[in-house]
Amino acid sequence: MTVAEWEAMNLGNLCLKLRYYNIQKENRVRLISELVRLQTLELININLAKNQKIKKVQDLWQFAWDDEAKKIEKIDEEELKERIRAINNIWQKGI
């Protein structure tokens, strides 16, 4: 964007440009996050027995955009620890 374009821009155009810029950044973050989640699933499944493999990436790691109609539940610290123990148990049995 040149200086002349910046000076000629009204508030509506600025807000529109900022909105699309933010959408572009969010899409990039989403793409990278999906790749990391998929790679993590592959690395974990390599070490698990065939009958214990995780089938869906959403079962391993839930993102807000996986099901936008359904809100991610908020869990307390104790529930989080319990889930981590369960994943650890699966991991230990698979190795």
C-alpha cells in the first residue's frame, strides 16, 4: 500500500482491510495447527498397538474450529489431570 492509498482510504476501507488481514492470519495459524496435530497423531500412533491407535485427530487434540456449533467444554484442573493420566496409561500400554 502506498502513502497515497493510505491517505485516500476512509475508515470503512481500513476496517475492511484489517478484517481480511486478520482472517488471513487466522487461516495461517489454523493450517499450521492442523499440521502439528496431524504429525503428533502420527508420531503417537507409531508407538501404539494396532487396536489402540487413535482414529480421529479430534480425539487426540480438540480445536475450537473442529465443531464451531459445539463449544469446547471447560474442565477443571482435576479433570485435566485425570485425562492426562488416561492418555499416559494408553501410551504406556502401547509401548
